[in-house]
Amino acid sequence: MINVAQIFGSNVFSETVMKERLPKDTFKKLKRTLDLGEELSPAVAEVVASAMKDWAVEKGATHYTHWFQPMTGKTAEKHDSFIEPTGDGRVIMEFSGKQLIQGEPDASSFPSGGLRATFEARGYTAWDATSPAFVKDDTLYIPTAFCSYSGEALDKKTPLLRSMEAVSKQAVRILRLFGDEDTQKVTSTVGPEQEYFIVDKALFQERKDLIFTGRTLFGAMPPKGQELDDHYFGTIKERVSDFMKELDEELWKLGITSKSKHNEVAPAQHEMAPIFTTTNIATDHNQLVMDTLIKVANRHDLACLLHEKPFAGINGSGKHNNWSLGTDKMNLLEPGVTPHDNAKFLTFLVATIAAVGKYAPLMRLSAASPGNDHRLGANEAPPAIISIFLGEQLTDIINQIKDGALTSSIAQTHMDLGVQTLPKFPKDVTDRNRTSPFAFTGNKFEFRMVGSTMSISGPNIVLNTIVADVLCDIADELEKADDFRGTLSQIIEKLVKENFSVIFDGDGYDPSWVVEAEKRGLPNIKTTVEAIEVFNKPEYIQVFEKFGVFTKGEILARQEIMFEEYAKTINIEALSMIQIAKKEILPAVLEYASNVASSVSEIKAVVPDADVTAQSEIVAKVTSLYTEASKALAALEASVQKVKAIEEIHEQAKAFKFEVFDAMTALRQPCDALEEIVAEDFWPFPTYGDLLFRV
Ligand code: ADP
Ligand code: MG
């Protein structure tokens, strides 16, 4: 039996550890950096570094690494040992403040979208003291930001930290207007629910598509899928349960509050969720969760699939990004019990609604990835349309506000009316609408479009920034106003009216919603390529620049990287398909066909007038599909060649989507049809049935 309380955070250089190990004065100064964002002096860094090293060495660490999150969406690390020669052939373990604060990894191979000229190829890493250091695999991990020599962000952390500051600053302005003189900082918080698939490792290793691309590129539907709904919340298989136990243990040691685990809708699909924390730490933790899922699965002879759509025709995986804003005392999206709090709550609620309404394409962009294209607006819900679900009670309030029902007495009694209608805003725990991409769930918003492999940094950068923008507009007006209550009521009414069309409580998965959304004028950006295209629109550059989250240069660089990533991903998928079809599927099919054909002649030799129509039909059908597949293969090869020659990256990405991708589908169809005919012994790799049910 493990003692959870004892192991929790045991590998983290947490505040408690710092308090124990740092001189009082140093700890106080560090706390000011952590809590108030004050700059850290080199002297303080020196003391912290030394204590951190001693602690890490006691934990068995021999190395340290500046751990960062380049724009690949993965994490990166280069390990350096603590050793320092003493001159007499021996070494001591050393770690300086400078080594803690700044690193210069030769990280020139990460995508920079042209931000880093070759003459200044180096990137710099800078300690992010707001996310705690930890020991893993005998190495001290120091979370860092990664930027260029001239300070441009080259990573996913820097803009997230900037967006957190932006939303904090604007939210504090609003709190001041409500008479809160104490709050210095508002934190954006997130609890990401992570979905994943678990399959047998030996089976996984026989599938080159899974190895190279993370998803199956071929595969016919098994006789049983998810139609019985017998997997969701079902008993967890013992092998998977053992894996989950070790996963929890590993995560707890890293101070990750792994809280829930359960089977998901699809066979072999599962979910884990931690307890929420600041968006920055949650993002770091989610990266660790994804890493740990893969590592621990491997130890159990299992393979974890994080892809958004590992199996066609079977539910895909997402990441529900539960987001809110809070002070050290309260959650600002927690419906209050007093009139005062209700008004405050309503302000933050409406600000978020307005932000999502106004910047829906940015939200869509933040969930765009090659893998997520298979979910959003494609074969699987949620649709690519951004809409907001509020639940019955809040929708009622919003309806009243929109219809101006409060206008007559709005100036004096708006707050009180709010109380009359919803004395406590009782928490809507049922959350009946699972089809909404952005749902208010009691005391937070749940952004459900995010893909399972994606870093959650992007979605939270966008959320923080766009909410900061609306809060800023509100604060600008209120600060000028003589009549706070009246003005606030007017602002809320105006924002609700302007953004009413984004609120939708119906079935988001119903085809009629697409038609309805179009009538409402809501954007429906179906593909990743089209989503990336919106990034450099002047109004988006403007909002990111206004709040210092991205410069125009950083946006253009990121846009280029996203197009590039898209093109590269489809290219790898296409090449994998070509190889698998050519070297595995087609030869196997040929072998099977000739096997059946020889059996026909063998039978005929013994029984000359035997009826071999059935066998002959198999040969004919297989041969016809073989021909179709061979042609499709040649067409795909030609398509890839053609598209790779396109130099302009945006055009190339488009061509990968609208030409190569279609050619891939054309190859898959006859191959999947063949899988249903060819005898199992001949089929070159495990089927969907094997992968989904044999754990
Ligand atoms: P679900 O019904 O969607 O599974 P849960 O109650 O399990 O919902 O919560 C999902 C996630 O939401 C958890 O990670 C939880 O910690 C997180 N969450 C709760 N409150 C907040 C908040 N104020 N800010 C951000 N995330 C939150
Ligand atoms: Mg959820």
C-alpha cells in the first residue's frame, strides 16, 4: 500500500521545501517574485540554486535540465551534469544562480518561423519560477521559457505567461471598481481532462501507421464498436487498472493532482483529470501527464495513443479545458450569494461570453491541429462552430437582459433584480449538454474542442487574451462613469445583445445546427488550414499586440509554423500509407489471391466438374480491388510529388489538405474493403478488432 500523502509532491521543489531549505529572507524575496511577479535578483537566484541542487542531489539527481516547450507542442530538454572539476582529478557538484536563471541550449533546430536568423541561431531559456522545479529520471527539471536573442518568444510558455499577466491586470481593474482594494493578482486557472487510448504494445508494434503517425491509416470496422455503450464508465480491465495505478503514483510524485480516472465512450479509451491549477502550471503538468502516460504504458507492455483520432469510425480523443479566473480568495466565475457578488459574477460571465463571441475564429484556431481535423466538423462532433452553452438558469437571465426586461429599472435595481431572479445561482451540476464546444459548467467554462495531443497553452493564451480585451473595454468605460451601477448594467446589456447569437443550448451535433448557425452568421471554419489563415487578420494582430502577448512578427512566425506542421504531418501520413500499401497490404493480397486461385485449379484437377464459382468470385473481387488500390497508390504517389514541389507554405498546406488528403482516402477505401475479404492469416497486421479489444 502506498502512502499517497507521503509520496505526493515528493519529487517537487515546492514552496514547502523552499520554506524549509531557504534562508527566511531569500524565501520572502522569492515569494514576492512568485506572488507579485517582481523581478528576481541574482543574489537570490544564487542561494535558491544552491539549495535546489542540494535537494536534487539528495533525491539522486546527477544532472539538471532547462525544460522548455518549443513550438512543436512537445517539450525539450538537454541534460547537463552538476560536476565541476576541482583540479586534483576529482569533481564536486555545483549549480550557480546563473545556471538556474538562464540557459543557452544550442536549440537551433526547433521551428522558429524565421524569427531566428541563422547568424543568431541560439535560443535562450529563462527560469520560470512560477512553475516548480522537480526531479525526474535522476535529473533536476527546471521549467523555462524559450526565446530568441532579441526576446521574441520561441515557445508556448512565454506567451501564456504574458496572457496571464494581461488578464490579471484587466481583471484587477474590474475588481477595484467593485471596491476590492486588496487583490493584487487574478489567476487564470485550468483543469484539463485528458483522453487517451490503451492498446497492447506487441500489437501496436506491428502497425507502422501507429508507429509513424499515431493513428491507423487503414482498418475496417470490427463487428463490435462502441454501439453497446458498455465501455463508458465500465469496469476497468485489470491490466489497464494496474497501469493507471502506477500512472497516478508517478504523477503524484511530480505534484500532479491526478484525481479522476475512468473508461471513456470508445473501447480501449480512457480519461484522467487532475485538479485545476494556474494555467501555467496546468500546461506544464499536462505535458508531463502525456509523457508519463506513454512511459508507464510501455512499462506495462501497453501503448498509449494520444492522437485525436486513432481509429476511423470510433470516437476520438479530446482534452476538455476547464477554465476560470480566480483571486486568492474566490473563483470569479462562481455565482455568488450576495447582490454584490452576483453583479461581479455577471460581469465576468458576460465578459467571457462576449470575448468568445467576438473572437470565435481565434478560439477555433486555438483548437486546430492536423489530428483534430478528424474530429471538428469532420466525421465526429463537436462541430467546428464555436457556440456557448449556459444552462437553463443562466440562459434565462441572459434572455431577460437581452430583451431589455431589466431596462426600466436597470440603473437602480439591476443588482437587486439579479438577486431576485437567482438568489444563489445554484450550481448546475447536471451539465446536460455534452454537445457544446464551450459550456458553462457550474463555476467554470469547459472548452471541449481542444485536441488530445495538443499543448493546452494555445487555447489558454487565446482565452486569457480575449477576455482581457473585453474586461479592458468594460473597465475603460466604468472608470469614466459617474453612475457605476447604471453604466455597468448598460454595458452588460450591450454585450449580451451583441453576442447573443453565440449562445446555443440545443444539440450541437444535430445537422440542423449547422444551418441555424449559418443563419446566425456564426463562423464555421471546417479545416485546420482555414483556421490558421485567420491568425494574421489585422484585428487579431491588434488584440495580441495591445496586451503584449504576441508581436506581429511572432504571429506571422507561428502561422508559418502551423502551416508547416500541417503539411509535414500529412506528408508523413501519405508516405506511411504508400509504404504500408506497397510493402505490406498489396503483397499480402496478391499472395491470398494466388492462394485461392491455385486452390481452384487444384480442386479442378481432382474433381473436374466441381462448382468453383464462389472461389473464382473471390479471386475476381480481390483482383478488382487490388487493381483499384494499385491505381490509387500510384495516384497518391503522384499527388505527394506534385504537392511537395509547391514552395509557398500556405499553398502547400492547402494542397496537402485538398489534394493529398483526398488521395489518401481513395487508397484507404479499397484496402479496407480487401481487409474484409482476405483471410486473417494473410492480413499483414493486427486489425481494429485486435487493437480495440485485445488488452
Ligand atoms: P466533468 O464532469 O467535466 O468530468 P469535473 O467536476 O470532474 O467535471 O471537473 C473537471 C475539471 O474541471 C477538473 O480538472 C476540475 O479540477 C476542473 N475545475 C474545477 N473548478 C475549476 C476552476 N475554477 N478553474 C478551472 N478548472 C476547474
Ligand atoms: Mg468535462
